[in-house]
Amino acid sequence: VEQLESKDRHIATLQRKLSDVHAVPKPRKDSSSSALGPQPFPRVSISSDGAPTEPRVREFHALYLTAHRQWSETRDELLSLKSVLRDSDDQRRDADSRLAQRERELGEMQARLAAFTSLLQEYADAQRSSRLKGMAQDDEISVASMLAAIQQLQRTSSFAGTPNADGIATREFLAQRPLYSQDTNELQQYVELAVDWEAMHGLLFRAPATETATWQQTALVPAPITLAPSPIPRSSFDLVVSLQPTLNTLFDRISRDHDFLVSTLQSLGTSDEFTTRVFQMYLKQRLEGAKKPCVIGIHRSDYLINAGAELQAKQVEFNTIAASFASLSAVVGDFHRYMLERTAYKHLLKAGRITREQIPPNESLTSIGDGIAAGFELYGQSEAVVVMVVQPGERNVYDQRFVEKRLWERHHIKTLRLTFAEIHDQCVVDENDRLLIDGQEIAVAYYRSGYAPTDFPTTAEWTGRWLVEKSRAIAVPSLAYHLAGCKKIQQVLANPGVVERFIDDAETAARVRECFVGLYPLDNTSQGKQATRMALHEPHKYVVKPQREGGGYNVYGDDIPKLLTSVSDEERKGYILMDLIRAPPFNSVLVRNGEVVVASVVSELGIYGIFVR
């Protein structure tokens, strides 16, 4: 286009010179002619052969014809380039489609390879333990060689990304990850050391419920853990840690935007009874004007490391209620540091390295209690107590007890443990809106329950929660915070301009958006109908999520079409569609139920955040 415009200007110059020669006005451009292209040659005296008669005019006429020819050639070249560009776009789209198909095939091959590796490992273990007497020594060597070759193949080829400059970071990260032994017999020596350390440091669960001996009802079991840490890119870790204060502020502002909450959650209709009931309680609380001394947010933003052409941390979800394992995860970090210093991971670490600097400090063990204490102080009643609202038969007790321990030892704040039903039975709200239990004022109700319909089996549990919400006691989270963590809010945040509604700085908003993957409604809007078609056509590219917390509710792969074709249009509003994050698997070693377990694992990174207002 620039070349054509240049030729156009050149021809116009020649025409002006011709006009000067004949002392006639410059011809006007025909209003119907194109804005681009040469204008007609000026009217002049011509000979019988069609050429101008004056010598100077003949010179300009020749220049005009040359410029016109060049313009025509450039125009033809431009049209040819446009045709090539259209062909290139078609080829690029075709290449993208083939690349996506190859990535899906690679993921499926990786899964089959992992399954085959597991079978081979079981076979080799059986031979080494003399359970297969008929296997020759050469066969054992052959199995070991095959295992080594497969593990090398997994390290070098899985999720390596496309062979371009952007993919180098992914390939380098996968190649530099440590290699752990998969020989369970060789690693059995670590089991007793690990289990005893867990018992000494509270890395425990309550044993599963049983109807046998009474003592077993209070028995403790070691929590399942990894013997050594799982690697993630340092750049991704630093990014999401630095982003957490921004996300804390973002979700606080969402919780304070009543119009946004109402318009977003009303779009769910009546598709989700549980979310609808929480929403109605929020509206009732707002209508009655319940006053709280402050707001306490205890959040956890979860990520997976997506391994495509380049490694990127992508947000799975943002938890605003009952974010668990803040305590035990910090203790696991202490365990890994202990194992590194005590054993140097001899026999476990076959390649690569692990240093103390690669196991970052984790303050989540203490920060949750300190955050609650900050809100407790704003309540203004030093003799009050904190109530931790728990599920009946809770097994993850010690993750919660560490918070209670911090509150008592650092802040001298007493904590009680109650279920919602027990709040209903034992608590009252007095004329000053104080929540009381046996005359003792409750300043903070910290929910480690209440995120799923199963936590409200009867009206007693709902009434117990309403006692907290209508009182002066600080609920953690508030009803608005609870609703801000819904999957529908997460999906709407991904729409253009929504993050920017709450974050003024364009660069900060862009950093938040970089952690999002594709998120789509499944309602009756045109976008929702398109997303439904996408999910039915290529279900393995997505995950379907309901408005739930706590895990176990998501739908993947071939189950997606079964779900979407079995629910009504109204019910489908209660779900969102999300691009599947493809995290690279890692061959790790676990200690579970007192046994060494080798497994291909995927690590989710959770960053905790505390916000007090």
C-alpha cells in the first residue's frame, strides 16, 4: 500500500507539471473514482499516432506511462501478496489444529506410558522379592533396563512443547528436574524415620471412623506425604507469591460491590440450591443491617504449572472459605529440610540436586492465627473467644489445632470447636447483637466448614450459621466473601474489562489476567451455547465446574458430554467451562499408610493470603 501511494504521488506530480506546461487548471479527481490509483492524463494536443505533439509534453507523457505501468505492477504484486497472506492464515490455522491434536496425543501417550511403567515396576518388585520364581536373571536385567529407558523417555519427551525459542524454558526445566529412585525396596529404610518424625511434629490425621474398640476412635495416623519435594519453576513461584496481595484486594473489592454480586449471581437462576440459599442469607443480612467490627479474609489461590511452549502458572481457583492445609503444608516443608540435612536423600536422589535454598520458607503455619488475632483485636473485647466451626467427625484436626495453638501461645486467645448444629443448640444472640455461648462472648467464628451442601444436612445447621451472620461476631469468611469465591465470579472475571472494574492500574490488571485460562459460561446466552458446543465437540480440552468448594465435584473428559446432555438448560447455568490446564507429571515417592508408594504426580501450588479490613 505504501508503494502504491508513493506511485500515486509521483503521478500526481507529473500531472501538475503537465498542467503548468499547458497553463490549464489541474484536473479534478472524479468523485466516483478510487482514492488510490493514477488520475487520467490531462487533455493536450495529440498527433495522428496518439502521441502529444509538443516535445516537453511527450517527455512527461513517457514518464506518465512509465509511472502508470509501475503502479499497475505494484498493484498486481499487492494483490498477489494478499492472496499469499490468506493462504498463510489458512495454513497457520491448520498447523495450530494439528499441533493441538499432537499435544492431546502426547498427553494420552504419556498416561499410557506411566501405566506401563507402573506395571513393569510391579513386575520387577515381584521378582526382587522372589514372588516370581521362574524369572531368569537376564529377564530381571531386561526389565530394569526397560524401566530406565522409559523413565529417560518421560523426562526428555513429555510435555516438551513446540520446537521453538519459547519452548526452551519448558524443555530445560523438565530436563533439570531431579530423578528419584522408583525402587520401593531400596527406599523402605526411610519409612520408619518419616513416620516417627511426623508423629513427633503433629503431621497427623485422625484415623478413619470405626465401630470397633473405643480407643480406635481417637487413634492417629501419619498424613500421606512425599519423601522429597516436587519441583516447580522458581519464576512461577515468585510471580504468584508477589501477586497474592493484589488478589486479596481484588476479592475484597468484589465482596463490597453489591451490584456486581447481585447481577452476577442472579444469572445462575435457581440452578444451584446451595449457592442460592447462601445468596439469600446475604441479602437478608444486608436488609437487616447487621454490623460487623471488621472483615477477615483467609484466602488460598491455587495454581497449576501449564507446560505448553512455555511454562506458566495458571490459576485453578481462588478459595475464600475453609482454605485448609496451611499448617500441615508448612510442616511438610520442615520435614523435607530435615530429610535433606539428615540423609542427603542418599538412595533416593539418582540424578539432579536438591538444596536447602530450593525449599522456600512457609509462614502459613503462623500467619492464619495472626490474621485472626488482628481481627479479634478490632472486635475490642479481650475476654471473648474464637470459635472454630468444624465438620462432625473431622479427621484433619491437627491442621486446625496448629491455628488454635498459635492463637493461644502468641496471642493468649482461647479457641472453642463447634459444629453449626452445636452453635444452633448452645449459642444465643443477645439484645446487643453479641453471640454468646454459656455467657461467653464470641468475637470470631472461623469457618472450617460450610462450603458444601453436605455441611447443612438439616435446618439446624442453617440456623446455626444465621446466628453467626446476624450477630456482631466476625464470620470468617463473611457471606459476601463466600459468594465472591463462587466459580461464576471466577468465570465473569475473565470477561474483558471486569478485572479493570476493580483494579485501576492497567499493568497490575494485566498481571492478574496472565494467570487466567479460558473460562466460559454454560448458560443460554450465545457465548454459553458456543461453549456447550465446544465442550461436546472436544471434551478432553476442558473441565466443567459447579459452584462448589472442597474438590471432587469437577467433571472431566468423556464425562462432560454425559453431564451436559443429561441436565436441563436451567441446571446447566450452575456450571462453568474452563480450559484444562496441562501440568507436567513428575515421578515422585510417597509415604502413605506406612508404605513407600512410587507415583506419577501433578503438583498444585497454593498461595495463602490474609486480608483484614
